[in-house]
Amino acid sequence: MLGLASEPAPASAPGRAPAPVSGPAPGPAPVPGPAPELVPGAAPGDGQFWEAGTPDQALPPTVYTPPLREDRIEPKKASAGAYDLIEYVPLADAAAKVACSKRTGPYQRQVERWLKLRVDGKQSAADCRAVRAFQLRHGIKPASGFAGPVTWSTMMLVSARRNPNAARKCPVRSYTVACVDLDRQLTWVQKGSKVVFGPVPMRSGRRGHPTRKGWHTIYWRHKNHVSTLYNQPMPYAQFFDGGEAFHAVYGTIYTTVGSYGCVNLRLGDARTLWNVLKKGDHVYVWGRRPGT
């Protein structure tokens, strides 16, 4: 039988974040309402999933040794375009197919800082042109200058490629350490000071369901893991803390909301990581996912 796992698909759409309702109301205090809706700025490909992730449960999965016939089966491939760099933009921008957005994005300050623009957290025409140029250079669609999660995540990856541990926030040890940087939403593996995998983009836990920080150990690996509660695939799952695991998702990891605790990866990255790590390897998690 397949073990109790982590992660159901949430009911809410990706990119929607609660924000307070503007204006006073008589009687009880105003309740939170939705922020302007963010949607994929380009149409997903056929069969492409746009789910916001799968949740971590407090209980760990049921650990067992998969039979050889199960381990020989490779998880299904992702749909074409599943991991395209498609930015989340305001619904009005997507409908109008604007060339240069006038909207302030959720990562406005971070993007301004990275591009060495004036950091005021407000979109300007100059901001839009600079962000749009970056998006065009890195194949982000639509290149409308909106400072969304895909643009910010791409900037973090570009900066980290040469030396992801330049700030030495992941402890350097003689043994293998899988590093999970919540601040930049990146993960890599190092042995000593040598990076042996990554860095690659990832998605960690959302507000209220954070990926737990500190030292952990890979205690169970299950290539074809499926949640028996929610029938959600978790390919190349490597559990390191209760129901929290590295695993692939069949859809975008670039969302304004995070997972429910697991470290979500693109399928190819999860497959490579599966061949790098083994049971007993150490995992170190630090930082804080932006917006949490």
C-alpha cells in the first residue's frame, strides 16, 4: 500500500493572496477580502496543471520498502510547457494584453533592488522598461514589466548560479548537505564547499504551513509516492521531516503562495536530486519565504 502522504491540491487558485478590505464598515471589523487576482499571463499548454501545490500533513507517511517492480517504474513525464516561465499578472493586464504594465507587482521592491533602480515599491514607466528588458532576455512571458514571482525567482537563480553559498548561510560540512534557502526559494546540494547539485528554483511552505527550519535527515525515499488521502502524485519524494519532502509537482512552482510545507521542484530537478541524495543525508533549512 502507498503511505499516508503529504499534500492535497488546494481549493484556491494560484497567485491569490488575502488582503484587507478597504474602507471602514459599521459594526464588526472588516473581514479580509481578495487582492486583485493574479493569473497566468499566457494560456497554459494542453494538459498543463496550474495547481498551487500539495500540503504537508503533521503525520509522517507510512514507511515501507517498495518492491523492485515498483521502483523500476519511472514517474510519468510532465506535459509540454509545464515549467515554462509564464508570469502571473493582474487579470485586467492579461485580458488587455498590455505591452507595459502600470501595476505594482508583489515583488516590486525586490525587483527594483536587483535591477539597481530607485527602490520605492511603486511601478513607474522606467521600472516597467527595465523589468520588461529582463523578462525578454530570459524568456519570461508575457514580457509586460510586471514584477511577479517568476521574474523575481529568475533573478534569484541568475545571481546564485556561480556560488549559491556565497553568504555561507548553509553550513559547510565534510558530508553531503542539501541546502534549502527559503529567502531566495533556491535549493542545492554541497559536499564540503563543492556544489554537487543546483542551485535550482523551488517552492516552500506558505503562510501558516512553513517548511520547518533547522537540521533534518532524509529518512525515507519513495520514487512513485502518491497521497492515499488526496490521490496526489509526489514523484521522487525524499522525506526529511514528518510529511515534508523534496518532490516534483506537475505544474508551475512560481506562485505567490507556497506549498503546504514540502519543497516542490520541477520534475527534471527532482529526478536529478533523487540520484544525488540517499537515505541518511542531511538537510539544512533556513530563512523565510517572501510574503510569509
